[in-house]
Amino acid sequence: MENNQPTLVVLTTGKEEAFVRANSILQMTLMLKKFRPEMAVEFLALGPGIEVLKSNQKNSPQFGQQLQAMREAGIAITVCEVSMQNLGLTADQMFEAQIVRGGQEVAQRLGEGYHVLTF
């Protein structure tokens, strides 16, 4: 029996700390959905991880392309409102994403039986 348990991928690594790592996590999230299309996959940017959603940075085109591919694959993309406030960011500075309370989102998904992968 295959495990199609829904999965929430949480990125807490900022691009300056490890651009390659953040980039790899976006790609891994996309591959989860591509190889398991029947499985619900969601992505949450939290803490320094929200930097990958900033639309006005040097690496924005690359991150923007990956985020668009994730959306097209059916992956819900969310960003933590509190993290945005802490970094002084507003929605107009970010790529398209649903704004949520990160801690509440993780708790809710755990209660719904999601796997939560944190990077």
C-alpha cells in the first residue's frame, strides 16, 4: 500500500544562509508532487525562509520560476504573516502566496494528519 499522506514542507532557511539549500528544497517540493500527483503537497515559508518569496532580489527570477512551477503542479504556497512583519515586508514585496500564521498552519496540518518536513 502506497503512503499518500499529505505533506507540508516548511522552509526556515534563508537564501543568504544557504541559497543552494533553499533552492534545493523548492525543487524537492516540486518533485514530491510530480512523483506523487495524488498526494497533497503544501509549502510554507517561515522565519528567514520567507526570503525566497521576496520578488525584488538578485535571485528573484530563479525563485519566481520555481514557485510558478510549484503552483502549476498544484502545490499550495503559503508565507508566515508574523515572519513578514518581523522582517518589515509587505505582500506587494512578495511573490504570490497565501499569507498565514505559520505556527497555526503547522499545528493545523499536524492535526489533519500531514507529514511536516522542516528545512
